[in-house]
Amino acid sequence: MPSGCFFCDQAGGEIVWQDAFARIIVAADADHPGLCRVVLNRHVKEMTDLPAQEQSRLMRLVLALESAQRAVLEPVKINLASFGNQVPHLHWHVVPRFADDPHYPDAILAVRRGGRPHPVPVDYRARLAAHLGADPGREP
């Protein structure tokens, strides 16, 4: 039965990695095809609603994804954001940025400057998954 929450009711994109705690997805974003999200698998609104150990695990997943995107795409910059204003389900946006993307150097929510979406490799998901490994959220 649908809950009315976007991330509770569907994956939210193409799953690259998942376990019982969270999933990493490639989002459908025409202007930023490399954009991924780290989505908590249960409905929680804010980072501070999680116990400290789970906060750390979620951030390790975000950082592992950032590292994988840097290795696969070699972007100019990576943007990290957790908004949740429209979908109040805890998730992080991990966005590789390129000098030729439609909004650079502004935020991806800013007015479009021009440019074209920076292409990602055809095997982007597979390459991300390979860099993430079996448990990217594990403690070092």
C-alpha cells in the first residue's frame, strides 16, 4: 500500500547499490545525468532523528559515492546537499559538476546559464558500483 512518500513508495532512480539501511541511486536528471542520491530506506525526516552511529554510516555512504564519482567522472567539483523540502524523507544529493554543465558555476537549482548536460559514460552505473564495492558504508 502506498504511503504517499516518494522514497517510501519507489526507488527514486536506478539503484546502483543497496542494503537494508540505505540505497544509492542514479537520479533521472536531464541537466545533470551524473546526479545520484543516497536514500535512507526507512522514513526519517532529519539527520538528527538518527542515532549517531547511523548518522555516521549515512555520511560514509555519501562520501563513498563522492569518491566513486570523482574516480569515474573526474568532475570539477562535487556538490552535496540534503534538502527534503518537497520530499521530507532523508536523502542526500551527490552532484558531479562540470564547467560546461547548464548551471555552472551556480547551484543546480539556479537559473540555467546555457551549456549542455555533461555526458556520463554508458557504463556509469556499473563503474560506480565497482568503485563502491560491497559495503561502502562500513567503518574504516
